[in-house]
Amino acid sequence: MKIIIFLLIGYIFTNNYSDSLFILKSNGDYLKVIDLADDAIKKSINLDHTFYKSASEIALKIDDFDKSIKYLKKAISLEDIKSYRDEWDRIVRMRKDIEIALKKYQEGGDYLGAVDDLKALNFANCGLVDYSIGKLHQQEENYESALSSFKKAVQINPFREKYRLSMNFIIGKFISDGDEYYSMRDFSSAKNQYMFAFNNLSSNETEIDFQKKIALQFKISKALFFLKEYSESEKILNQLLSLDDTHFEAFKLIGDVQKRLDKRELALQNYLKAIDVNQDYEKAYLAVGQIYFSENNIEKSLEYLEKAIDLKKDYAKAYETIGVIFQNIADSGNSKEYTKALYYYEQAITYDRRNYKVMARLSSVYNNLLKFDLAKKYAKDCIKVKRSYPDAYYELGVAEKGLGNRIAAMEAFKNAKKSSKWRKIAQYEIDLIKKELN
């Protein structure tokens, strides 16, 4: 009776494993087939030789030569069939041929020879060959060719994780190089690196692949923005936002693009959308404030600019913009607002000590207040940072003239007139001084 029970249990186990293999194979769950076969060997399940022969075929299909040989060996131990031994010899020879080709590079340094030998191998549906070629290209820093080979390996065998990891590593290399070019303000090279990476992204839409796609679209759009390719940047950003309408930085950037394209209403809408998505995004508040300032809506402008400062206490650009608003008001006749302009400019320079434009603006305000010594100081500070900035030379000329230093004033005005912005008025000041000197 016990023997019958054991035989019955063994029969059930055998059928379970065989049926599972059939189902997994039919569903394309090849990695689970490997786990199943390993488990059967580990537990010494009494299975037919055909089970291990099928497992060997699956292992070969995913380029796991070692497992394929292991399962085939088990099949032969159960049923020594000539076709099994022939298959054994073929798999061993395949593995050996790949090893010999790789040794030509590893031991002899023959890069092109090794690649040619691998390409000459006539192994149908073997991603390992293309993967091996890709690794040789990678070693020689031929990254475009490496990526092409890794992509072929993944297309042939999408089940081998290391193929996909190698492909993603090379894509990451192009992105990293693009970031380096971007940091050096070589936006053209950055764009090319980003575009190459984007065009070679996996079509497998996992969450990671999706996020990488979104991130690359944003990087490409930023590079295009700085290259002044605004229409193309806008196009890509619209594609991005159609995929992810929570990307507040993309809403801000498309606003910047549309502002350059003189689509100011659309720009404002997108800046406000950025705020809707992220109410703590100080850059969007600054952008909205600047739009309202350009429309002479001072009250709304100040509201958003002050909010930007509330969010980022050291936001120099926001302080500077408010300073410009009050200086404009003061220049229009309400001279009391110069005090406010000075406060905001001084805050800006506190948080951005090399902001030469603010230094020149401070010089301008002090000249209007007839405090020529301070005007001279800030003009000279500005020139130390930006020697060719004409605004600073003009304000320096006004300050020197106010201090009675006519020769120094003339020299400053001469430097200012090199700019078309100041040419006429600087020449006018020079002519006045010449008359005084005569």
C-alpha cells in the first residue's frame, strides 16, 4: 500500500512539473522555466528526460549556455540519445567559439579581429554574440557601436537582464556626457548627446523607461532653449506635457519659450499652471511677476515677486526685479521710491555679490540722489566684475562729473559711447565737458 501511495505522489509531482514547464514555455516565462528545472534537480524530482531536454532548449534560447548544458546532461543521464549528445557537442562548440574570439582581444589586443570573428559566427537567434561584440566596442570606447550591438542582443533575447543593463549603461553615458557639455554651456553638443540617447531608448514602456523619456525630453528642450531654437523646444515640451501634466518645471520652461516667441498670454498661463502643480516653485512666481511688470500691472507684479521671496529668502533675482520696479516709479517723478529701490538692490547684491547689473543700477540710483561718491563706488565695483559693461561706464562718468573730476568723467563717457545704447548721450556729455574746459 505504501509503495502505491509513493508512486501516486511521484506521479502527481512529475505531472505538476511537466505541466508547469509546458504552461511557462507557452507563456514565454522562460526565466521561470529555469527556476523550475533547478528546483526539480535540487529536489531530485523523478522526471522524464524530455522535461530536461525542453528546459535545455529554453536555457539556450535565453543564451544561458551553462544551464543548457547542465539540463542536457541530466536528460542524457536519463536517456542516452545520440541527438542529445550531438546537441551537447553543438552547444559546447558555440560557447568555445565565442570564448576563442574574445581571447583574440583579451590576450592579443586584436579588437577588430575579435569583432570580425564574432560576426562570422553563424548562430541563429543568439544574442550573446551581439552582446559580446558590444562589450568589445565598449572596451574601446566606441559607444555608438556598442549601443547598436547591445540593442540587437536585447531584441534577440529580451530575457537576459545583463543585456538590457549594458544598453542602459551606454545610454546613461550619453546622458552624462550631455550633462557635462551642458554645464560647459556647449548646448549644441549637449543636445546631440541627449537626442542620441533619446532615440535609442527602449520601447519597453516600464515606469523607469517612461521617467527616463520624460527627463530626456526636458533636457533636450532646455538645450534647444539656450540655442534659441524656440519653436522646436516648444514642440517637444508640448509632447512632454501631454505625457506628464504634473511636470511643473516643463510648464515654467514652455512659458519661457513662449515669452521669447512673443506669446505672452500663453506664457503667463503656463507659469500659472506651474504654480498650480507646485505652489512652492519660486521661479514660477518670479516669471509671473515679470510678465505682470512688463504689462505695467505693478500691484500684481509685486504680489508674485514678494511671494517668490517668501519662498526663497535669498532670491536675488526677485529682489532685483522689485528694485527695478521702484526705480522706474522713482524715475517717473516719485523720487521717494528710490529708497525702496536701494533696499531691494542692496538685498539682491547681498545674495548675489557678483551681480554687475545690480551694481550699475545702484550707481544709477545714487547718481539720481546726488550721492556721487557711492555712485562712483558701485560703478567701479561693477567694472571690476564686468570690464566691458557700458552702463557702468556711463554712471561712472556721471559720478565723476558730479564730483568735479571732468577728465576722469570724459574717459568714462568715452568707454560708454562704445555701446550704441549710450553713444549719443555719452557724446553729449563729452561735448558739454569740453565746453566747460574751454
